[in-house]
Amino acid sequence: MIRELLEEIQSNFVIETPHKLNKAYVAGAGDSFAAALAIEGRTRGRFRAVDPYEAQSYEIDLPLIIVSVSGRTRANIELAKRHKTKTKIYVITSNKESELAKLADELILIPYRYRPVPGTLSFLMSLSALYSLAGEEIKIEYREPIVMPKEPIFIGLGENFGIAYYAALKMYEIFGERALYERLELFFHAPIFISRNRDIVILSSGDPREDININFARIHRSGCREAFCNTIWVIRSIINRMVSENWDKAFYQESGDILDFSSRMIY
């Protein structure tokens, strides 16, 4: 499994789309919502991230992009049905036979096949497709990873807040442990009071507010500036943790009762 994760992040994940949008709503769940948050931050709100369940009651007055690798998520399908005749719907998915794909006005297929630990290559592909739709440049850089600490607090600014959310999701799924995610400025308010003796992981963007030095917590910085660099850094740091602990599994796959309940709620 670890070998497959390494192969994923070394793959060609850049997706170019012929479509370009100035403004849009972006809906998705789980990793796809993390991608929506990232593009919202990158575009400074031109693209707005929305929860697919809550957005069913919204008045949608912009193109609607729905991101779902499986194409099977119930909330996404219902969202597309509710707004099908009201706005143009773009669907980013790997499943062209899914009900969601068939509801699309414009279908953007990503060449992803299922892996034992989903949400690495598929996330990078989905994020890339969103950046292409928004006309945003994709920069791929690499920084030396760390061994991801236990129960970290992830902090991100702008597009990197979406990556902080994504990083926390991977900690839940792979290790089954608590992690927090927060926006840079908001961290200095109430969240900082639970940081004593914790590991704070800053997904760097180059902002001077990130250059903090404190004696009550341990600080780790990715050294990146943009979302793709931070995503790859997070994945490689998690892989380092897995190697160091001989952890060759995903927690969620071994939690049958929780997984069954989750699947019933989602699909």
C-alpha cells in the first residue's frame, strides 16, 4: 500500500479542461470539499465552496461545479437534479457511467482507478481540474517532508486552508486519530489555547504571519507556498509516518461498523 501511495504522487496528475469560468459554485464532499475550499481560497472567492447537502436549498445564480470521484454520492446527485434546469452544471468525476455524470451539462473525466487508500492521486487530479476551470496556474514543487506527528493541528491560509482540511481527513482515514485544521488568522484566537505540547503543522504560503516562534508547542513548516506543493508534502510526510510505524493499512477499512454506517449515509 505504501508503495502505491508513492507511485500515485509521482504520477502525472495535471488535468487540462477546455472550459474556463470566471465565477462558479463548487460542491463536493470529503476530499472534494477540501478541493473546493482550496480553489475558493486561490480565486479569492470567484469560486465559492458549498456543501452539497446545504446547497440544495440555495438559489444558484452561477455555474455549478460538482466534484465527485465516484459519482455516487447521494447529496451530489440530488444537488444536480435540483438545479439541472436552473444553471449549467459541470461534473468532475472518474465514473462516466454514474448517475451524476449523466446529469452533467459538461463532463470532465479524470483518469483515476480505485486504490487501497483513495484520496491521494484522485485529490490531486480533482484539484488540478478545478484550477484549470478557474484559469489558475498550477505549480508543482517539492519540499523535504517530515514524519507526520501524532494528532497535529494543521494551519493554512487561502488555498492552503483547503489543504489543511484535506490533511486532517487523511489522518482520520489512515490512522484513525484526531487532528485539527484551522485558518491562519483564526488559529491565534480560541484554537491556540488547545495547542500546548501539541504539534502545529503550518502549510506554508509565504505570509509573514506564519513566521511564529513559541515555547508551548512544536512548530513544523512545509516550506511551500502553494496548494500542490503542500498536498504532496502532506502525503509524503504521512507516508514517512507509515514507514516509521510499519503501518501498512487504512484505519477506515478496518472499522466495519463505522464504514457501513458512513456508506449508508453517503450512498
